[in-house]
Amino acid sequence: MASNPSNPRIVSKKHVARKQQEERQIKTAVTVTVVILAIVVVMLAYVLIDRYIIRPNTVVARVGDTELKVGEFEANTKYSRINMLNQVNNYLQFGDMGKQYALPIALQLRNPEIVGENVLNQMVDEVIIAEKAAELGISVSDEEIEALMQEQFNFFPNGTLTPTITSTIVNTPTWSPAQIELINPTATSTPSPEPTATPDGWEPTPTDLPEGETPVAEATEGSETETVEEPTQTPVPSNTPTPTPYTTQLYRKDVNNYLDYLKTYGLTRADIERVLKNGLLRDKVMAVITKDVEPTEEQVWVRHILVDSEDIAREVITKFEAGESWADLATEYSTDDANKDNGGDLGWIGRIDSYDPAFLDAAFALNEDGEISEPVQSSFGWHVIQLVTKAVNNVNAYKFEQLKQEFFNNWLTEQRENRDDIKIDDIWKNYVPSTPPVPEELFEYLTTNPT
């Protein structure tokens, strides 16, 4: 049986209009989607371009023709923060005593702009040093950078260097009768060491004795010498374990582990090598700049009486001028328990020693042996200072390095002050990193007083 033919579908104008409307909606949706995707791509591209091209190359300072850019500034600041945190942790190995040194560093880390400003100024100094190095024909090789990297990890493939100990001439002043009168009998430039108690159970280690000979304790007056049986020697296993040698392979593993850690903060090996290179360049230029610095400095030998107010300080001066003993006044009035019973004697001090600046200025303003100062206010209270004597003295190796560093810092300051081509843009404040941060639990520990 034949099927009936289907009736043709009649397409009305309404159907045509609806279809055209649906097509327009689909086209609009596709267009909007494409536009949104294009905007997302553009925004993503802008973020990537800003992060990897624009931001790192934004100039934060200029030194002559040299531009200091955000990329290097951020890397240096992060690396500085890492080292500061390591320094905090090192101080904490000394327990509560180390807190007083660790806390100021932690407080700086909590204020990123302080760290950032210090780093930016250091970068300006490095440009000045690099210019001076080029002028002097000084350079740093890749081998020197690698050797310094090895030293940072205590890896010495050619053996550790034995430091050369240079003796320092010790100053022995010639005292006049007036100076001896001032310091006699209590004052001394070098306090005697306190006796140290011997730990229970400790015995001296025999040295420089013939093989097989046992040291014998010296008998003291009034003591009896007892016969002591020699202990029976206990055999020791011959297979004593030896430490694993620090090989090149282990060194490279340590370096790679460290670099992996630095990557978490966006730092690369090139960043670290740049820091090491700048440090080496600084040392070489400093050696040239300070080559004529002598291992001597002007010093004063002073005594002081520390009190709580200016009125009390003037009372001390009045009594001293009336003939009372300085040593007696120090014992009676001084609040400096470290030396009040020793006439307030501070021994020899130099201009770069760790004293309050106001105190140092007043001490070095005195010129006559026995002269005393007006009341001097410092962060510790009010001082009356007496000059025992003033001289140019030799210094030890540690103080000599301090003097050279001070000389070099002053040279850098002078270089900066004499230039008008150093420009620092305040925009750097927008790029100061705050990572790595000080962990909250660490900061709470540092700011909590021990119970």
C-alpha cells in the first residue's frame, strides 16, 4: 500500500523572523565571547609584559649614565632580607642573650622601606665603586667569583688557607708624674681578668710529654702527695669512624639546594654571582683607597661619673673643684656599676668606638690632663668626664680594619656629595619587596621578655 505523501511545511513570516532572531543572538554571543577572550588575552599579556619586561626595567635611580632598575633592586632587597633573617637565627643560638641583637634586625625587616632604602643606597655606592675600579684597571674574574662561592659553603678543594698573623705594636705610653697621680691607685687601662672556676671533673690534657709518661700534679705547700695507681688502659676499637669528606659532588649538591631555595623568592644564580662580584670589587677598590691608612688613631684615656640629672652632675663638679677625691665621688655618685668603684675609668677610647656621640664629642674636646667637662647628656644620663691623657696610639688588627672601613665609607660619602648626576626616584617605594617576612611566632618570641 502506497504511503501518503507528507504535506509540505508552510514557513510563515513569523518562523523566518524567529530564525533570523536566533541567528543574530548566536552571532552576538559568539562576538561577545570572542571579545571577552580577546580582553582576557590582552590583560594576561599586559600582566606578563609588565611583570617580565616593563616592571623589571623600570628605572628607580640613575648614577651618571648607569640606570638602576627594579629587577635588580627587588633581587638585591630580597637577598638582603634573607641574609638578615639568617643573622637573626644565628643570634638566637645564644638564647635570651642573643635577643638584644636579633630584635633590632627583626624590627628593620618589619619596615620594608628601611631595608629597601639601605639596599638602594648600597647599589648607588656599587656604581661609584665600579667606576673607580674601571679607572684603576681593577676587575673580578669568574674564577674569583667561584672561589668566593666555595668559601661561602666552606668548601676548599685546594685546602684551607692559613691566615697570616701580623703582629701589632702595642702602645706603651710614658706617664708623667701628674698623669700617674690622676690614675693612682685605682685606674688601669686594662682590667685584670676574673679568675675562672674549674668545672667539676675537669683534668688538664697532657701536652708535650714523652710517650708513655704520665703528668704529675705539682704539690702545693702544706699538701700531701698521695700515691695514685695508674689506670688500666682500655683497648679502643681500631675501626673508628671518620667523617665523610666534603667532595665536589657534595658541594655542588649544597649549592643546588640553596639555589632551589632562592628560586622560591625569584632569585637566580646570576643574582647571587652579581652580589658576590660587587663584594669582591668593593674589597679590591677599598684596598687601594685605604693603602696609606696607618694603624694608629687619636685616643683619649678618660674617666667618668654617670648621674641621673644635670643638677647632680654640677654638684659633683662643685665638690671635685672644692678638693674632694674623684675616686670617692665616683663611688658615691656614679650609677655606672661597671666602673664606679674604679674611679669611673674607661681606659683608652677612640672616635669610632661604641659610645654615645655626645659623650665622644665631649671627651675629645678635652685637651689638658686632668681637665673635666661640663655636664654632658647622653642616652644613658648625665656624665662628668675627666681626661687622663690624650695620644695617638697604635691599634690592633681588628681596630685597624675598622679604621680602614671608616676611611672608605667617608671616601664614598665624599664621592656622592661631589656629584650632581645621582638621581633617586621616589617610585622605588612602590617596588620594595616584603619577602621573606619575619614569621609572627619568631617576632613574638623576640618581643617577649623571659620569665
